[in-house]
Amino acid sequence: MKKYDFLIVGSGLFGGVFAYMAKKAGKSCLVIEKRSHIGGNIYTEKREGIDVHKYGAHIFHTSNKKVWDFVNEITPFNNFINSPVANYKGEIYNLPFNMNTFSRMFGISTPEEAAEIIEKQRTEIKGDPKNLEEQAISLVGRDIYTKLIKGYTEKQWGRDCKNLPAFIIKRLPVRFTYDNNYFNDRYQGIPEKGYTHLIEKLYSGADIMVNTDFLFDKEKYLKLAENCLYTGPIDAFFDYKYGKLEYRSLRFENEVLDRQNYQGVAVMNFTEREIPYTRIIEHKHFANAKSEKTIITKEYPATLAEGKEPYYPVNDERNNEIYKKYEREAAGCDVMFGGRLANYKYFDMDDTVEAALELCDRIF
């Protein structure tokens, strides 16, 4: 006899929304998590009175009122506005590309002057862009590409921009206004009590097994519940029968500093190629935490290797063809697949919540 209505593999945001709605529908859930904690990549831990984003900066933003109301029903969010800056050899530029950026880079003050310079530089590329470098220059010109895109992108992907496909950068946001708000969405913020508090509330009522690898004994765990939602890597579920899907990974270095303020902003990107990390996160600025110390995290892009976490799917033609084979295989079995790893697609958090709620609407 099955003990649970649902087995949820992975304890990230997608599974959390599903577990929460399942509980509201009177269903029982067992959650299996390979890591030592729940929460996936949005897990935060309190250190020195500061909520530290253990797996990189996570800023919730959405224009979907249903999604925003749902997460705020779980726990209140603050009004944090993401206004990152870029550091190129000590020169500081506002992001996204806006009039503050152009004024600093070109020594101009009007939108007309900025647009004229960018348009003139864009014409350097004739015909269809053949690689990422040409695509970026065709969108924002040589100067912005050289200082703010080239080095950062090459670190992120581990390849020269001339050897990256053009489709990776389909568009680059350019604003001819003095607006440093990175996102265009109507709603934006971070849980006042941290993401781990949000996750704990989403999974309250479910039985949870951490430090447990579902794939180590898949059939045993599947027998524990009537239904299964799998949010892990889809290629691993099918024993890599069509090959491994490629991901880029990340490595983090944390430092506790005996000062109140290190860089004056939550996220600073380092865009020169010679600096090995892509950004420094200063966690206290996400929630204006009061602490005599500060905690920073240097974020290094990395090749996915044994023991590392998959972060960014490499959605090139080869990998997408492999994923389509797994997708067809998944459609033919009685397990549900959802989330970033199971769908081999980079999801923002609001996309994850929306997709999970849509699945719940179909089931409950």
C-alpha cells in the first residue's frame, strides 16, 4: 500500500509550491533531497545577522500579480530594487545600460548624443552577425561591448566571444533614461525573513528526507507514493541514455569582513577578463541588515564537474536536440517533470512559481 499521495524529488521552489498546494488540497507528500538542506539554490543561511544567499544572488521580480500575491501570502517581501553596477578596471558603470552608463562612458548628457554614438558604432557590423561578438556590437556598439560585455561573457561561458553563437545574446536592454532599476517588472523584492523561511513554510506539513539520493534506489522510492514529481536533471533520471546535457556551474568564495560596508551595493559585476570572478555580492544590502560586519561572496563561473551543481543549461542546438529526446521519453512515463533541471531551461523564480501553479491547477 502506498504511504503518500505524492513523492517530490528535489526541494527547490517548484517542488515547494507543489507541496504547499498539495497540502491545501488535503494530500500527503514525501520530499527527497540530495543536499543536506531544503531550498535548492534559493537557500539562505543567517550569519552575523545577515541572510547569506548561499548559491548566488536571488532577487524575486515579476509582473504577474497572481504570482506576487502567492509568494507574499506565504511570507512578506521587502521593496529591494536591483540596481547593480559594473566595474571595469576601476571604472564604475550603472546597469542596465542607461543614460548614467552612457554619460560615464561617452562624456555626454543627452539621449540624442548617446543614441547617435551607439548607432554609429553599430554600423561596424555588416550583414547578419556570425558570432556573439558581432551580435553584441550590432546591438550596442564597440565601446559598451569591449568594457561591459566581452570579458564578463567570456568568463561566464569559458570561451572567446568570437567562438560563441550569436543567439546567446538575442537582445540587450538599452534605456535612454536615467533609470538604474535593472528589472522592468512591476513587482520586486526579497523575503523579509529570507528565502529559507519561505521554503520552510512551503514545505510545512510534508515529510522530508535530506542527504538522500533518489536515483540511488529509484524504484524503492517510487513505491512509497501514488504519484511522483521529479525536479532533478532529466538526463540523470533516464540514466543518460541519450547522452549528458551540458551545464555551466558556479563556485563561490565567502568572506566575513570587519567593516560595515564593503562596496556600497548588493551586486557588483567585474567585466574585465583578467579578474577571474564575474561578480561580488554583498549580502547585507539585500535587506539593509544591521551588523558591524559584512559578508561578501565572489562568484566564479566553472565547468560542470563531479560534485558541482548544474546552474545554467547550455541551450545550443546539440543540447536542445538531446533534451527533446528526453522530453519525449518523459511524456511516455507516469512521472511528472518540472523545474529548471527537469525542463532543461533557465527559469527566473517567478517563471518557476507560475509553472508550478499551472501544474497544480491541472491536478488539484
